[in-house]
Amino acid sequence: MTSYHARPIESAALKELRATDDAGRPMAPFVDDEGGAPLRCCLRRSEPGERIALVSYAPLRRWAAEAGADPGAYDERGPVFVHADDCGGPDSTSHPFTGAHRVLRRYSAEGRILGGRLVDPSESFDEAFAEAFTDLEVALVHVRAVEYGCFLYEVRRD
């Protein structure tokens, strides 16, 4: 059986985002007094007192540059939280941020949207990814929050 795991923002991209984000803005770190921000660098929620930043990130653009694709109008950027300093990445290979409804947005090798699916928190994310990847045209899947549409993480075939 094929497994599917969450992919945090790659360390090279994080280094770039911590200098200048994908909108051309310098990082503006702050201390998260409340905690709970979904961190895309280590795929967990922030703890109170951690130093984090909200940066603009273009996940499909970065994947397309690596894959030699042109996502055209599907190239978008949005806000993501990251640690202001290197954190070492995720501690787990499980699917993070699963306690709420999520949208799985499927993309082709050309960077075009092939469809999407709402996943209920009670459903198996592994089964939802297996379903998405039964379509051989699907190159990657973005997991997004329903309430804001924010990019949470990417999944590719192992």
C-alpha cells in the first residue's frame, strides 16, 4: 500500500522566506503570546511565547519551478505562519491539522487544478489521499483549511 505524508515547507524555501517572502516583503517576527498558529515549517500549532512570523508563500509556484511546470493563473500566494528561526521540522509523519474539515485540492503535473474534496475530521486522511492519487494525472495534493482557504501542507506520492 502506498503511503502519503505531509510535506512541510522545504528548508531552502524557509531560509528564503525568513529573509524575503514570496510577496517581496521582509520577515517581521513577533512573539506569539496566545499560541495556536498553524506552523507550516514543523506542521504543528505554535506554543505561547514562541517567536514566529506570518509570511506570504506561493506553494504551487515553488513546486512548479522544481517540476518544470507552468501553473498559469493557478499560481497563488497566501499567508502562512512559520517559526522565525530554524526549528528542525516536524517530529511526526502523521497528518497534522486534522481536527477540522479540510479540502484536498488536486493538481496535475502541469500545475492545473484537477478537482477537490472536502474531508470530514472523522474520515481517514490516508484513504482520502489514496482516492485522490487513484487518478494518475494527480501529481500533488494541497491540504487547505475550509474556514480561510489557507494552504496547510502538500502531499505527493511516496
